[in-house]
Amino acid sequence: MKILVTGGAGFIGSHLCAFLLDQGHQVVCLDNFFSGQRENIESLVSNKNFELMEHDITQPFDVTVDQIYNLACPASPKYYQKNPVETVRTSVLGAINVLELSKKLGGIPVLQTSTSEVYGDPEVHPQPETYHGNVDPIGPRACYDEGKRCAETLFFDYHREHRIPIKVVRIFNTYGPNMALDDGRVVSNFILQALRGEQLTVHGDGSHTRSFCYVSDMVAGLHAMMQAPDVVGPINLGNPGEFTIKELAQKVVAKLGGLVEFDATPTENRAGDPKQRKPDITLAQTQLNWGPKIQLDEGLDKTIEYFKTVV
Ligand code: UDP
């Protein structure tokens, strides 16, 4: 098959492109390199089945493919808050452009990578897909959260109105090789700080939690979703192992040495920073026969090995 991966030079996108090439598919990688990196696809460009389309997804485009994975959007708070209006445009216009392409091609499957951020600062824990979320529509995270929520709306409206075969997954915190050095997210930040002999910057008292999924598990989940006949979603994809940010810092220090620095701003005062997050993955387990295989310690070791080669 010929498969379009938008955001294919990004962190998860580049792993997905490599996975699909390994499966023998032709891959078209669309990226404008706003947060994607050329180094992530360096090893793929020589593959005759790989094609790079340098393009901004907010502008319509045309390519003949059999399936679409839509990953194009900056996903780190540091990046998506840099240009919030563009973040909304990327999610919303990007969704319309991939859905219109699917329609033009006669209704090819199109998978939307949504996010755990649609749950906002959740009042239900862990979060099942039936939870409608607690998002502040005017907060600093809203450009991402509401953009992704609107993209889900568009996917379901195109499904109802035009019978487009859609697939919607909600990705929880994911980590691994190919994260940008300046990505700003907690796993890459802590590893880099420890490798550079800097203090690990824990926000507040570090009591807030996240659940961390290794990237190869995430790619397997995306692929399982695309393959699953008639499964529309939304379906949570993530690793339900839940850790406080302080515990994560301690794990990295145990592996690499270093000191932890707690900053003065209490966690509850960090605007929009969700206090806790953990996916309920019952649907993914039952409908996709999918679950994460790599637990945090093993995944951290693999990620540390990668960062040692690029620092
Ligand atoms: N965080 C932290 N130190 C850092 C980066 C992040 O304590 O250097 C915290 C951040 O406040 C948040 C959690 O780690 O509570 C996860 O942040 P990240 O930006 O990785 O992802 P998200 O908030 O989107 O889940």
C-alpha cells in the first residue's frame, strides 16, 4: 500500500514511517519541519519506498494514497504555545485537508492522532473514552486541547455526513528516541539535564502524575487501530503505569546521577498543567488486542542510550 503520514518527520511520525517501510509499504511523509526534524528521517530518505513532501498541512494538497495517518501538529506545550494560533490552524485546517483528501480519493481510511489533552485537567481518574473532559477553553493549553477536540468533531462529522472511514486515537504521554533535544517535555528534559550534569527541574513539589508510553508500543497501537475493521474510536493509547514527576526524576537520577531541583511555583499554580493523568486502556485491549509491552525502566534505558549519541 501507499500510505501518507502527516507529521512524518516528528517524534512518533518518524518511528511510524520506519515501521510501515519495514512492513513493505510505500510511505509519503508530509512535514513542514516546524517541530519535525530532518535528522529523524535521515535514515529513511535513501529508501526507494520513501517520499518526502515538504508542505504545510494547513494548505490543501493532493497525493494519491491508500491510507492516511494524521500526526501533523506540534505536541509539546513548549512548541504549541510558541505559536498558539498556528497550532489551532494546524489541528483544524489539517483535519479538514486530510478528510477532504480521503473524500476525493473515494473514502480511504484516515486515522487521527488525538490526545489525552482532550480530557484537560481530569476530574475522573483514570480517564475512559466516555469522559468528556475538563478543558479550560481560554487557558494557555487551549490552542492544543481545543484544536484537537475540534479535529475530533470534524472527523466524526465527516464520518456521519460523508461516510469517511475514520479512526480516532487519543495518545497519552509518549517518549523515546527522536524526541527533539529542545522538546521541553519531562522525559527528554530530565535525561538531558542529567547527561549534562545539570539539576533536574521538577515543577512544584513533583506530586503531579503522568503515565509514560514507550514509542514502539505507541506505533504498534496506531497500526493495530488502522488494521482493526470497523473500529472507529475514540480509543485511548498509552501505558497505564502512573508515576509522580518526582518519582520519574528519582529514576533518572538513579540511572545517571545528578540532583533534583524543585522550583518555587506550586503545581496548582502552573496554569493548565493537569494534576494527574492515566489512561483507561480497556477498549484498546479488547477491541485492538493491544497493550504496552515496554515498562518505564526499560524504556528509559533505551531512551538514555539514544540521547547519549546525540548530546
Ligand atoms: N515537568 C517538570 N519539569 C520539566 C518538564 C515538565 O516538572 O522540566 C512537568 C510538567 O509540569 C508536567 C509534567 O512534567 O506536569 C509533564 O510535562 P510535559 O511537558 O512532558 O507533558 P504534558 O504536560 O503535556 O503532559
